[in-house]
Amino acid sequence: MTRPQPATSSCTRTDRLSRSVGAEIARALAFALLVCVTWSAAQAETAKLRVATRIVPPMVVEKNGVLSGFSIELWNSIGKRLNRETEYVVLPDVSELLDAVGSGRADLAIAAISITSEREDRFDFSQPIMNSGLQILVRGTAVNVEANPLRELMQLFFSRTLLVWLGIALLLILVPAHLMFLVERTHHSGIIPTKKYFPGIFHAMFWAAGTLATQADQMPRHWIARIVAVLWMFTGVVFVAFYTAQLTASLTVQQIKGPINGQQDLVGKTVGTTRGSTATGYLNELKAQVREFEKVDDLYKALLDQQVDAVVFDSPALLYYTTHDGSRLARTVGDVFHREDYGIVFPTGSPLRKQVNEALLGLRENDTYQRMYEEWFGKR
């Protein structure tokens, strides 16, 4: 009599089949997931990069809707090395560029963006793409500036040169006045009518001031006082001659150079710059009256329309303006100050930063960077 097969054998075969099918399904899902991840990574590597920028010649120039300039050419070369296409997003100022990068609306930003400690706390920067700094722009000889006699007179009265000469004149009045007071007050018919210091010294100072201006109306009686008077008349002639020559020279230089020739002349002046520029904080420290403008072109227009006394902005942009559209209309004065570097801005932790730095170093090593720099700024 045949015994029935145990049920456990059938169950074992079923379990093995189930496990085999499950393993196949798991492998299929893993393969599909790998394909998806690989495809997504490939898509991310070939997707267009959104690059925020702003119009600020010669870094970024727009003509007939086409962007060019040093920053644009530099990024195009970097993009080729990364094998990535670029979609440019043009924004009005640095603040908008930083907001676009911070909010994710742009992958990076490039233009005339200064690297500062404050910005480094919020963003990552590439290696410097240019050494720059601030400079002062004033109106040129071709601008017809309407004369303001009252303003020029006030500038003359409160000029450092006039204050120095007034100090010298006061000294040249006080010294002979005291000599004259001490000698003439003892003479019965002297020009000092009293022996008291007050008001006697005022009579002596009046005489000394008149003598210094070669307009003395009395001669002292004492022989010592007369010797002093003759010497002081000669001193007065020399003083007036020197003062006239100095005043004429100062006015001539001011007409040629203008009232603003360096940072020290910006105190109390109305100075224009762009919104979000690093120049704003520096000008506030100088106690200048700062006016901010949205666009660089508005900044230049305000200077030519006499809305501001001077413009403080990035040196490369100002030099480019004075040799192109602003030739003879504006000129730079003083040396470059508050030196700073330009860089490319990334969100914190962006993987693009390392790739861009490697590409930038490659462009420097094969002299591509140097050729682009000389094309836009000339040889250094």
C-alpha cells in the first residue's frame, strides 16, 4: 500500500518559486531605479544654467538685445569647458542678483560683484575674476556747468587756503599791535589814547591791520614805534603780494581741476552711486550725501545733469565710460581706493563652485583670460 507524500515537500517548492519571482521583481525595480537616477543625473548635467547678470559696461554690455562684455565672454568660455548651455537673466542691480541666487531663481551670478565678508557669509564665491576698486568721476570740460557766484564765493570763504592766510594775518596784527601799545601808550601825543590794555589794544590792532593792508592813517610818535611802523609797512606789502599770488593760483587750479580731486573733497558733497554698491557704506563713513540710482546709465546722466557733484563707482566701469560714451563729458580724478575683487556668486554649498574654479584656472593657464582682459581693458 502506497503512502501519501508529505505536504511539506509541496510547500517547499512553492516557497522557492515565490522567492525566485520576488528576487526577479526586486532586481527589475533596482534596475529601473538605477536607470531613473542615471537619467536624472544626466539631465541635471546637461540642463541650461541660469546665470544672473546686470548691464555694467565693460563687464556686461547690451547692444541690440545681445550681451557681450568681459564677464559675458569669460562665462561663455567657462560654460564651454563645463559643456553646459547658459540662459542669462538680466536684472537691474547687485541686490537683485544676490536675491536671485539666494532664492534659487538663478544658479549663479556674474557681473561687477565685489567679494565682501558680509556677502561671503550668505553665499559662496569663485576665485577672483578681476582686481578692482572704487574711483571718483566728475564732469569733464565739455559739460557746460552754469556758474553759481554765491556758491563759489562761499567755497572761497571756507577754503583751507583762506583760513591759513587769515591765521597768518591775525598773527601779523597781534604782534605789532602789542609792540605799538607798549611803546605809544607812554607818549603824551601817541596814537594810543589810553594806558589801559582795554580798549588800548584795540586801537593798536586797528593801526596794525591798516598798516598790514598798507592803509595806515596815522604815524606813531615814538621813534621806536616809527621803526616798527616802517618795518611793518614793508611786511604788509610783501604779505599782500604773496596772498594775491596764492589766491590767484588757487582759483586758477580750482577752475582747471574743479573742487573735487580726491576722497577728502567728497565730505559734504552730493555723491551718486548704484543701489547695493559697496561704495554706499564707504561714502557714509566719509560723511558724503549719498544718492543711489538703479542703473549705471542713470548714474552718469545724474552727473551730467548736475544732480550730483561726483560719482563713486567701480574703477573699470568708470574708465570704460570716460573712453567711450563719456569722452570729454566726464573724467576720473584721484587714485583707485577701497580696493576689492570681483567674483562669481553661488548659493552656499553649490557643486558648481569647484567646477567653475577649475575651468577658471584653466583659462588663466592657457592665456585665454589674459587675451580677454587685454581686449576689454588693454595691457596691464
